[in-house]
Amino acid sequence: MVMSWTEGDSAHFIDEGKYFVPEREAQIATICAAVPPLAGAGHIVELCSGEGLLTRALLERFPEATLHAFDGSPKMLEATRRTAGDLAARLETQRFDLAAGDWRALGFEAHAVASSLAVHHLDGVGKRALFQDIFAMLAPGGVFVLADLVEPAREGGEVIAAEAWDEAVKARALQLDGDLKAFERFQAESWNYYSDPEPDPVDQPSPLFDMLKWLEQAGFAGIDVHYLKAGHAILSGMRA
């Protein structure tokens, strides 16, 4: 059982993410749509930028913004820069530890902070502290958009999430390759958190309702849920 994220995990996720993330393009589009328009220059922060697909989409949607991409993996940061391509002049990358506090004083006010499929590596206490610190990073009117796994709140929820995730990966494998080999790898690696009897302890998703309450307690207004499928949710909150 994997106990921590490694550079090998980064390489593997770059290879398999297109199969294993449900409705990946729809999720990226939803995150971008949840960020309000930006008049002129500004700063957007992405926590755990990974392969850089969301990075690229945000750079395209906000053509005058500087995007600050943080990740703990040099391999992921390299992939982020490569994916940004011709837009990399407006990209700044930095290696960090999501759980640490040293990076959280940014030195500027952010128009938006976004993160996809990373914050579930923090426990509930860590999430609450992160939400409070992100609130302090934002300019008035700025928004925090979070895409992540959530923990089902009642018995049976895991079965619903697990089956939906399996079906999403099957559909993607057939769409891209015309066969189910990618889904077979998904199963063999016990990637589906909701059907794994011994999930990796690095994964610590929290109930959606708890996360919404923590956003409210941190001071966010206009809290909303924009997407929920296969245990993957996208939520946001604004600094008024």
C-alpha cells in the first residue's frame, strides 16, 4: 500500500489521469466557470497543479492574469510548464508542501485560488486551517474553487460513488481506446477509493457538508456546489 506520493506516482498519474478522473474536461470547465471575470491584470493561484491542464485552461480564460502554480512534485511542475506552452510567460511555478504554512503568505492578493484532487490528502483539521488561510489570500470579491473527493455521509453512499466512478472510467476507456484495458488497470490498482476495502491512508476525504461548514466558518460567502458525481465534488466560496 502506498503511504505517500512519489515521483513515480506523479508519472503514473500523468499517464492515467485522462482515464481515471471522471469527466475531466467537464470538471476543468466547471472550475474555470466558477471564477468570476477579471478586469485587467491579477493573480490566480493553483494548488497542486499536476499535469497542468487546469493551469492551461485558466491561463486561456484569463489572458491578463499571472498564474502561480504550486506542486510538491518537480515532475508535475515540469509537466505544468510544458502544458502551459506558449502561455508560460504568465506562469510562475513553485514547489511546496500543501500541509505546511510557509507558502501561505503570498505577498499579493489573489483573484482566485483553485485546487483539484489534492486537498483530500489533508485531514479535517488541515482542511479547516487551509480554508482559513486561503480566505486571507483572496482580494475582496475573490473566489476559492475546490474540486476534490468527498466522503459519503451515510451507509450506502460508498456503493453509489464507487459504481459511478467505475462506469465513468469504463466509458472513458471505450471512448479513447475502444477497449477496457484502462479500466482493468484502474481495478487492478484499486484506484477507486470507494470500493477499496483498505484505502491508502494518504487519502482522507471529508463529508461534503463538513467542508461547506468549514468554508462558512472561515468567512466565505456565496458558498455553492457546482458539480457532484462519482464522489467528486466542485465547490466554491467568495470573499465578500
